[in-house]
Amino acid sequence: MKLDSTLGCTLVLLLLTTVLSRTGAVPVPTAPRTALGTRGCHMAQFKSLSPQEMKAFKRAKDALEEWLLLKNCSCGSRPFPRTRDLRQLQVWERPVALEAELALTLKVLEPVADSTLGVVLDQPLHTLRHIHAELQACVPAQAQAGPRPRGPLRSWLHRLQEAQKKESQGCLEASVTFNLFRLLTRDLQCVANGDLCV
């Protein structure tokens, strides 16, 4: 009797597992998926920024360029090389690359906001912080679940880390300023479009 009961329970459990797996109620291990599909990650909202936001970024970029003319901005390397293209990366790697790019941009520009440029940088920095916060909701789970960075992603992350160690503050300020619209109109849109960015 006890054997029949155990066998019956086993059959019920097997049947339940089969049904739940077929209906998608039980997670089935898969290859790392893009963080854009994870819960709480809403990058699609950044497929295009509003005209007002882009106008604010244009004013900030113009003001920064004028300000940089007064400084020594020579660079030994290019933190953001022109040949860099997020489409070269796997879809799940793109938010990781963009998060690092945004983190450096904020780290460099936030101290500048304490200068006379504070008023013109206020709105763009607010927008960049919002984008960065959304990216951080996408990246951590994927970074933990996915493999260690390699190939182009590893090279890009290493380049950004080395630039912070070796380049002058003036070089970093110039680099993130000239990269600003590429970040907004190419890299951000590519991440926001997910699999459609090809």
C-alpha cells in the first residue's frame, strides 16, 4: 500500500512537471538572453529622445566645446574610437558596453556641473542619470548570468578603464563631449531596439 502511494505521488509530480513545462510556468534553462527581456528593464522607451531633450543636449555640447577651447585637451589615445560599433557585439553585451560608456560620461561631466556650466548641464545630466539607472536595472542580472566579457566587449571595457587611469581630465572631458551625440543617437538607440539593431 505504501509503495502504491509513493508511486502515485511520483506519477502526479511527473505529470505536473510536464504540464507546467509545456505551459511555460517552469523556467527552462536557456542560453544567456539579452537583459532587455528581463523584468524591470525598459530600454525601449529610449528609442528616441524628445526634441526638447535633444535641444538641451545640443546647448550643453556647444557650451562644453566653447569651455574646452580654454583648456589643454590633448589625448594619448581615443577612449571612444570611431570604428567602435555596438552592432559588432552580441545583443546581451550591448547594454554592458553602453552602461560603461554612460558611467564614464557621468563621472567626467558631473564635476563640470559645479562650474559656470551648471545651469546648461543640469537637464542633460538628469536625463543621462535616468538612462543610466534604467541600464543598471538591465545589466546586473545579465552580467551575473552571462559569461565573462571577451572579444570586442572586453577590449572596449579595458579601453575605458585605461583611459581613466592614463588620460588627463581635459582629455576625458573632450572625449565624452564629442562622443555625446553618438551615445544618444546611435549607441542608446541600438540598445533600445534590441534584436532589431543589425
